[in-house]
Amino acid sequence: MTRQTLEVLAVASEIFPLVKTGGLADVVGALPAALGRQGVAVTTLVPGYPPVLAALDRSGAALVLPDLFGGPATVLSGAVAGLDLLVLSASHLYERPGNPYLGPDGRDWPDNAIRFAALAAVGASIGRGAIRSYRPAILHAHDWQAGLTAAYLAYGGPRPPASVMTVHNLAFQGQFPASLLPRLGLPDDAFRFDGIEHHGMIGYLKAGLQLSSHVTTVSPTYADEIRTVEGGMGLDGLLRYRSDAVSGILNGIDTRVWNPASDPLIAAPYKASSLNGKPANKAALQERLGLSVMPDAPLFGVISRLSWQKGLDLLPAALPRLIAGGAQMVLLGAGEPELETAFTTLADAHPGTVACTIGYDETLAHQIQAGSDFLIVPSRFEPCGLTQLCALRYGTIPVVSKVGGLADTVADGRTGIVFDAVNEAGLAAALDRAIALHHTPRAFKALVRCGMAQDVSWDAPAKAYANLYRALAGRAQH
Ligand code: ADP
Ligand code: GLC
């Protein structure tokens, strides 16, 4: 049976491999290929940041907008790295160096409200047919930066196409002063409790949660957590109200990019059926980072944004135990300055045993996954988490807290070590278990093999998204 191709326009503020600050980019970059195999054609609308424009194999302007929030803009269509893109080129909004959200002072750009309103407004107008011969059945908005898409659809006329809002992280909500309303091009009437208003302000994510046809988040457990007072970050009431339209679809990882059998970034390839290459990766990592090259020392890796969410402030207190247990630790991360300093200081105090790299380094991330015995992810909350999925694939045992997607993807004692209490004692006990496990090679290998056998690909999640899209498209037609 041949299925009809379904057209989906994704709207997102980052996309791997062009612009990435976190897992959002990985998801937006990997999902289209997996959906393609499900008969869903995804085109992604992204802002024309300098690296995106530089990479674009331009096939011309699909849309010309003489005045988009104070300046001219064009929508360019093209393909990069197998991704079908619509790029919103607007020099007054996006052609700035560095991080997509932050200025050189490390603070949010003062006009972020306008920059991302523009993205959403253009997404919605394309959804309504602004580009001739392109009429997506579904608009899929990711995170607060795309949150207003559903608002522009809802207030832009009758019979809008169906929309999906995916929450990658409820902690980032895009709240802006109500005084902005006249500039957004939305009717005054949109500023109401069942519209874009949120605690007296304009809530971009809130608007998306309220006005989209369906809301997804990136794991079933996080979908439950965000409907509780403890995990709902002020939006649990709305999410409970919309419960029938809320679901969790677990993330996957790109198993071509993350494949220890063919990864060009690691020292030696290996696979579950022949793990002989793994020790060479450990030795190469120890050498690269100036650790003592000790094959038998349990090696713990961390690859993370350094923020409260990730619980890494709990790690320094546990480190003396790790060191006493003969272990080593490597950390790659960037974020809160206090945490950066804390880990740099620890590395200085324990040369040969602790290594800390501050910054963003895709290659080193692969090498840590390949070379470590364990990966520590002690998050306070975690919508899904991708590093533990990479760890499973690389035969590196995840040590994770029992929250969100970590709870959904790591099975305690079978594929990893999962701990309940996200505090120093809870983490310390989990690390003790890890060291004990390392001393029992048979049990250790059993977990490694079981983890490597887990399906962490996008296949099952893509099927779930495709089913959702088809259900929504079908409903919109009736
Ligand atoms: P989040 O999106 O909350 O930061 P995820 O686990 O979903 O967490 O995704 C993080 C992604 O970013 C993963 O692909 C991870 O490998 C990568 N990553 C995080 N920090 C770094 C870093 N310092 N260098 C390289 N990659 C990193
Ligand atoms: C967010 C979340 C993370 C998730 C990622 C991709 O950044 O913090 O848990 O994996 O988005 O969905």
C-alpha cells in the first residue's frame, strides 16, 4: 500500500549541523530523515544566522517580505546536509555573530521577542499558503522561540492548518512585556487568558501550549511531570486542562552520526559483538586529556551544559570518593561561570586524575562517549536527554537520576545505574555502585551489552510523530 506523502513545516531556532546550543538542534536536525522514511516530508524554517546563510546552497527566494518587523526579509529555499530548509534571511534580525540568543555581553539580545515573533509569523504565513505551490498539512513548532506560530495561525483567519507544539524544555518560556503587543501584529483580543497572555505578560511558549492543535514533549515521563505542580513551572494548570492533547514522544539519536562501528572521530571502532576497540579509545582519551593511562581505572565522563538543571553542582562533593576508589573523571561542558571555575579548580588540584575542558567540542564529545566506562547525568529535571542515549550506544554505562527521559531510557541494573534522590548522598551512592560494578567485569560487560542492544534510533519516535501528524491532518479535513 502506498501512503500519500504528508508535508510538514517545522519551525525552529536551531538545527544540527548548522546551529546548535543543545539537544533541540539535534532533534530538529535528525527527525526529518527519520520522518522521510515514514512518508512525511519535513521542511524546516530556520532563522538566517550567518552560518546558515553560508551553508545554504541557494535555490532562490521563495518569498520576499519588504518589511518584516522593521527591515526587509526574504525566505530562501535550499538544501543543506540532506535537510530541506526555508531560511528566513533578515539581516536586521539574525545576522549577528556568535550564539543565536545571546549578545557579546552574554545576555539575551534585547530584541529576542521580535526576532522570534518574526520567525513564528513567517512560519504561520507559509502555513497559510504564502509560498505558492507549498501548502504544508501540519506546522510543527519547537520550543518558545517558535511558540507564537500557533498564535499567528489562530488569529490569522479561519481554518488554519493543524499545529503541533513540542516542548523541549519547559524552563525556557519566552515571557515578554505586554507593552510589546502592538508591535507583534496580533489583535488586541489575543491578549487574554486563553490566548497569549501569561501572568500579565506575553508568553510565547504559553501561547503555543494554549493554541496548538496538539502538544508533545520529549519523553512520556516528562509529559507526566509537567502536568504536576512540582514539574509544571507554572504551566501545569494549562497542561492539565489540555491533557487530552498532550503526549510524550521519546527522542532518538542519529545512529549514523553516533555509531561506534564507523565513527571517524574516535580512535578505534568497535561494536557490541566485538568490544576490543573500546580500550584503545579509553587510552586515547586519557592521553589526549593528560590523564594517567591506566586501563583498569574506572573512567567517568560528563558532557553537559553546566546549569542547575543538570545537577552537576552535586558532583564536586562526590569527587573525593571517586578518586579514593581509584577512578578518573573527564568533563566537557560550558555554562554557569561558578561551575566552570569549580571544575577547572578540581582538575588543577588532581592532575592526571581529573580533566576538565570548558567549551563546546563535538569531536571531544564523541571521544568521551567512546573512551569512558560511565557517563554521569545527575539532572534535577530532564525532558529527555540525549547524552545517555549516546552513552548506551557507545557501551558507556549511564549513571542517571530517575527523572524525565532519563527514567524512560535507562533501566537500573540492566542498562545503567539509576538513582532516586537527586542530592549529594544519592549521587555518591550511585557512584559507589558504579565503582563496585566496575570491579565485577562480568556484570559490567552484561550491562554494556544490554545497553548497546537498546534501540535508541529515531525509528520508533518517527513512527509516533507520523501517526500523530496523520491523525491531526485527517481531523483538520473533517
Ligand atoms: P540539553 O539539550 O538540555 O543541553 P541534551 O542531552 O538533550 O541536553 O543534548 C545535549 C547535546 O549537546 C548532546 O548532543 C551533547 O552531546 C551535546 N553537548 C552538550 N554539551 C556539549 C559540549 N560542551 N561540547 C559538545 N557537545 C555538547
Ligand atoms: C532540551 C532538554 C533535553 C532534551 C532536548 C532535546 O534541551 O533539556 O532534555 O533532550 O531539549 O529534546
